[in-house]
Amino acid sequence: MTEETELPTSMGKVARRELALQGFTRLDQLDGVSESALLAIHGVGPKAIRILREHLESLGSTLRP
């Protein structure tokens, strides 16, 4: 099964898949979500958080610490 997602491909496959399973398939859906909530998702670690933060900041959005 392939998840359709607009999340950065520089993230690991597991992180992208697990975020999609939680309903996060686009960067704009992550605006204001807490880092701790994302870290609680299987496969999402510090590297994925860093990548998401960088991409969100380029769009003028942010994760909550």
C-alpha cells in the first residue's frame, strides 16, 4: 500500500508512512502541532522533526516546541 503524501522525501519512509496514517499528509496540516506529539508517533525522531521544522519555516509556519 502506498500512501499519497506531500511530506518531504528527505524524511525516512517509516516516518512519512506513520505520519500519513495519523492523518498528516501535507506540511500545512502540521502548523502548530507540538514536537512532542509528533515524537510520540512511531518512526518519527529528531531528524524527522528537524526536516519538518525547516520545511515549515520556509513556508512561514512552525511546530510548537
